[in-house]
Amino acid sequence: MKKLVISLSFLAGIGQALAHTAAEPKLYQYSTIDALLAGAYDGDLTVKQLKHEGNFGIGTFNRIDGEMVMVDGEVFQAKSDGSVVVASPTQKTPFAAVTSFSPSIQGSTTGPTTLKELEEQLDKIIVNKNLFYAIRVEGHFQQVTTRAISPQDKPYRPLAEVSKTQSVFNYSDTDGVLVAFRSPPFSKGVNVPGYHYHYLSNDKKIGGHVLGLTLGNSVIKIMPILNIDIKIPSNEMFANTDQAVDRTTELESVERARKK
């Protein structure tokens, strides 16, 4: 029988995590999701600079060249040919979200758990839906479907069009880590409201943006985030994006085309 068990000893730490302290959790974000959707695929922030802002996170690389997964302070690039490489310190990103991961809530899953079932259980744990959360899931993945997009050439097309040519990969029986954020509804336009997942296998050979999964036994760690620091790109590409447009439908087609 599949189930998700939450450790009560960690639940007691929620109050401490939400208390105002000098070291309270912060999400560092470069650019906005709407800029990325509009085709702002070139940023000025390097991987080296990004690593100063956290040790856990997700994003992409200039020209939308694959998916970014930051785990334990190391940045990996999951490419459209299915390979995973360590990102160069000089590579740049047009969009990324990272944090210094220090969880205050821990749980576990047993038995097969789909992505939809995982989210339903997480929603029961995450009481305050108006905070940001960093979520790390480590364990056995009975099945995981990932995607990555090949590098684009100018003039850049909107992400909803580009994602139609994405490479999709299906893997079975891997061990790895799910790097995820849950963003509140009011973050619309800035980040992805709801859950956003990237995956990296323990052998660093498999990764990407997650479209679907079935979890086996796993450990789940959650960190509530009280602050967000948004770095606005100063380049001409960001300045020329129309971010007054409601891109909800575009975001759904890009981020939510998942297998439940």
C-alpha cells in the first residue's frame, strides 16, 4: 500500500523555520518566468555567480540549452541529446531559482506514488499556501519522464512554440533526487505557481524537467521560504519583452503538460 509518512519531530520545527531570524530562508531568482515565456533566452548571470546564491535549485541556460539542476552546490546541465554534464562556471542563465537548502520538515513515501498523488500529499503537509517552498525528494524512481530543449537561434520564438520540439525521455528504475519548488498563486508572472520539478539521477547520467514519475520508497525534505530576492536582468532583451500579457495558457502548455 502506498502512503506518505511525515515525521512529527520535524513538524515541530515549522514554527522555528517561520520565525524571523537573520538566517531565515531566501529564494534567489534571476529574471521572471514571463520573460522566459516571451523569448528572453539570454541572461548575464554566470553559473559561478549563481552558486554564490545557493546550493539547491533549477533553471535553464542561455539559448534554452537544456535544463539546469543544482544539487549540493553543483550545477548540472541536462541536454536535449539525453546527456548530463557539469555546467561550466562561465555558462550563463536567462532564468534560475536557487536557495540554501535547510529543511525543517521531513517525510517519506512507500510503495508506488504518482506525481499527482505526491502533490496531493504535499498539499496536505503544506498548510500555508502563500509561502514559497523548496522540496527535495530522494529515493527510488520506478519511472520518470523528463524533457530538455535544444539550443535556439535568433530570432527567438516564444517558449510555448519552442517546447513543441522538446526531447522527451522515459527511464525506469533509477535512484536519484527530485529538486522542486512550490510557488504561491500570487507569484504568477514571476515564477511558476504550484510545483516545478527537475530530476537528477545519483550517477549523474539522467536529468531534466520532470513531466511524469512514479516514486518507490523515498525521503522527502521540505523548507518553507519567507523571502525572495529577484535579480532583474539589465540587458536589452529583457527590457524589450512584453510582460503585461497574460501568459497563463502559454505556461500551462510549457510546464503543466505532465503525465499524472
